Amino acid sequence: MPIRARLPLSLAAPALAAPLVLAAALAGPAAAEDGTAGDEVTVAHGVSNFGALKYGPDFAHLDYVNPDAPRGGEIALWASGNFDSFNPYTRKGVTAAQTEVLYESIMVSTADDPYGSYCYLCTTLEYPESRDWVIFNLRDDVTFWDGSPVTAEDFKYTFELFLDQGITEYINVVKSFIADVEVLDPHRIKFTFTPEAPRRDVIGIAGGSTAFSKAWFEETGARLDESRLEPFLGTGPYVIGSFDVGRQIVYDRNPDFWGAAHPLNVGQNNFDRIRVEYYSDSAAAFEAFKAGDYTFRIENSSKDWATGYDFPALDKGWVVKEQLPDGNIGAGQAWVFNLRDPKWQDPRVRAAVRMMFNFEWSNDTLFFGLYERVNSFWENSDLEATGTPGEAEAALLRPLVDEGLLPETLLTEPVVMAPENSAKDNLPDRRVRRKAAGLLEDAGWTAGADGMRSKDGKRLTLTILNYSPSFDRIVNPYVENLRAIGIDARLERVDISQYIDRRRTSDYDLVNHTFSMGFEPGVGLRQWYDSSTAEDSSRNLMGLENPAVDRLVTAVIDAATLDELSTGVHALDRVLRHLGFWVPQWFKNTHTVAYYDMYRHPDPLPPLALGYLNFWWYDAEAADALRAAGAIN
């Protein structure tokens, strides 16, 4: 399947995609859709805000796929915990892994064009210079799994369904963007945008739309806001083959998939089956992989990567251990504070907590030197703020400083970097401890006879919420360091269902979060950082409310050129790091994968995706040899 459209905001509860982008490939002047002569309308097969599209209207296949890749076989993966729903569009229940293979959007992106998006469920799109509206000319051969045709009415119905029953953060943004959706004929649909909607993002909102069957919803009475074990009738290349709740899911390739010959699908969707095995924790999952119970593993444990791959299947050459390049922006993995709690609103207290995580020791001792420190929300990219502000960035920040929303030092001092410690011992040295303790004293938290700090009769407690036992070895040394400066810290490990529920209800002090930013950030930033989402957002977990951030988010959204975008993101990154609502963790710019030697991938891989479910394929002869040797079950 092609990569799903880079949505400016998320329809689904679990994840946020990067923004879809706009405008390009002028096919020539055309009459406006209402027939008004002289209104110039762009008719195109795709859009890009910055530069030309990589692929023209008549491309045969994507450059990075193997167009002759064989189809067949199974890829088997693992997931942690359990699941009780196939609905990714609600916060109720625990959604099954890989449900993205079930559904598709009007436009999609590719793994080698960071600013481009292409018609997929449409043949072309039309829009005026004002971008006040867009029309998608839908394909007439798209069908749901039951063979019924997809029409513009299904898209309109689905859009209205999301507004009625979708997650609040999505509804609020979409209502501010889209004024009306109109069916022009069975395969033409028009989205009209509100006057205040940022024009760089408007087509992204519309192009990210998916279609569910109106007839199926009306017949079944299903709701978008319920947890359910029957998926909505979709158009994707895979369907649910079988499942055992909390234990296993099998997705079967749909033999009647409408889009098998689509240029964006050539060389993709190559596996007949995608099997997902569930395990209680990563240790159990790793043992199952060694035994051949599943066959493809993305390794996220540095300890296992450095020391665990010495089992017989690897020694015999049955398993491949491979490190592959990752050209994406480094994910801003971190713990975030719950700013809704008054004790974490004091930046001095947050700074003290942040100083006591010893990344250098952790990387050297626990991670085997495999990681680098996260400093930026756009780590490892040109969008990362560096040094002191340049002229354009300073001009953007100066009004916020003059209004007292930001300190003058932001204009003169280098951007905030993560604290540094010694790798010799876990406990930071005395200088760091004294500084952290001084910050707590200044904030009014004084140490008692037992060494623990209190203020106004209340103890300074800190709970780090987690569900994975593999994180214990990382969190427990951090807890020891926090207790050394008088913070009554502890790790609270709960099952995944409780973890998800407590994240949703803001019941934590520190919790893991990953800031997945895109190359062209837009309105989706409001879900991450804007004050309007502080009380109800699956992205703004920290509850950030800051007027300077709100203004900078708007500046990024309104950027009309790549230079303006870069300047706005640099300023936003600088301010977010100054606010210090996170304890940044670690990242690496490679994919670490292990798999039984029956899978093949293009070489080189595209820069923006590993694509193991998209454009890898199955070597049947190699699989037969592994099976004959007893390597796989």
C-alpha cells in the first residue's frame, strides 16, 4: 500500500501523521467549477508546496520499489500487551496493531518526496489560486471489500461521521477549516474552506479523507466512537483474516483489491498474510522470535541488540541482523511533565528533575553507546534550532520578547541543550546535584529530616508511569538520582490498558511521549502544542498552554515559503526547548531490524520509510529452505 497521506492533523486516536502539502503541476487554465469564465483553476495529479513533484502524471511505479517483486508468503510481527478493538478512530478500548492496512485516503505521499502528495483515490484535483475550495475527481474503479463501489456520497457521509462521532481534537480543527462538503456527481466531491483556514494546509485536510461505506453503517448501526471487533467496511489491500482477542491477528491480502495495478501500488502489498502475535512483554517476545514463532522484528532494545543476538538461528545463518539508514527527522522521544499539576508549573522544579537523568551514563552502561541525545523537537534535520537566533528568527521572536511573553535572553543566548553528565557513575556529580538542589530550594521545596522535600506541608512526589518491564532498568537509576536530591520519586508500572487510560486522563507526573514532527509542519502543530488542545489532546499530553507558542505555531502554519517555514520552526523549537516541559531521551538515525532470511528489500531503501509492510517481499525458495531446516514454525 502507498504511504498514507501526510495529514495536517490526525483522524485516528493513536498516531499523528506529518502534514500533507499543497499546490503544483499546473495543467493549464480551466473554467471554474461553477462555470465562471476567466477563473484560473489548477488541475493536477498531485500537489507540493515547495518545489516540483518528483513524479509526473504518467509514472509507471515509484523509483524505490521492485516492480517485479513476487507476491506471496507471510510476514509475522509482534505486539505488546493486548487488544480489544479494530477501531483506531476512538479513544475507547485498545486498538489492534497494524489497522492502517485496512483503510485508504484520497491522497498519499511517497517515501522519497518529502513535500509532495499524489492523487490515489482520485485521478486529479482542481483548485483556484485562492484555495477557497478543492474538487477531487474520484476514481470510478474503487470498491469496498464487498465489491460495492465507492462514491462521493460515501466520502461525504464519512466526513460528517467524523464530525459527529470523531475525537474532539480532530473535530475542533476540521470545523475551523472546512465550511462545506458537496457531492457534485457520483465521482466528484468539493470541499469549501473557511476564510480563516490556513491556505497551505487546506487541501491536506481534505486529501486525508477516507471513505467508509454509508450503506454498511446504516445497515449495521455501527458507531465511530465505540470500541468494536468488527472493522468498518474499507477499501484497503488487506482484510481481517482471523483473530484471537489479545493473542493474534491475521490480515489477509484481499484477492479482489481494487488497486492492485495502481502505479502507486506496483511493487507493494507483496505479502499474502500479515500475522501479528501478542506477548505480555518484550522479553517473552524476543524468546518467541528466537524460536521462530514470528519472523520479523524491529529491535528497540539496545541491550538486546548489543548482547542478545547470539542464539542458534542467527549462528546458523537463518536470521539476518541488519542496520538500515533512516533519513527521517529524529523522533523527539522524552518523558513529559503533567503541567496541569501546579508543582510542575515551576520551571525551576522541572529543570532540577531534568538535570538528574544521566543520559551519558545510561548510554554508556545501558545502551552500549548506540544512541545520541535528543536535544530538539526536529532532531537531526535542518529544522532544528542551533546557536543564537539569526536575523530572521530574531525578528520573529522580538515582538514576543517586547510583550513580555518571552525573556530577552532567548535573543542572546544559545538554544537550550539537554543537560550533560559524566558517564562514570549514574549519580550526577556534586556540582550538578548542588545546582539541582538549589533550584528546588529557590522554588520553596525544603528538605526534611528524612532528606525528602516538602512545601506548605506537601511532600514533593513524582511518579513515572510506564507499562514495559524493559524500561525498569532505565527508570530505576533515574528514580535513585531524583531521590538523592530529595524528590520522593518512584516507578509505577501498570498493564497497557491502565497505561492508556491514565495517559488519556492525565493521571501521571512523568510519562513517555514521542514528538513525531514532519518536514513541513502545519496545522497539526496545534494538536501538539497549542493552548486550545491543552485539556483534550492525545498529542499535547503535557497540557501546554503558552501564548508565545500559540503565536509561533500560527507563524509556522502561515509560512508561504520554505525560508519562512524554516525560520518559524527554528523559533518554535527554540521556545519549546526553553520551556522545558520534557526530559529528552535518545534517538538513533538507523533502523535496527532482524528477520528470518526469507525477506528481501530494495537496495537502497528510500530515505523516509523502512517500508517492511509496503515494498519488501517474500522469497519462497528461501522460506522453503528455512522450513525444511526447522528454522520456522
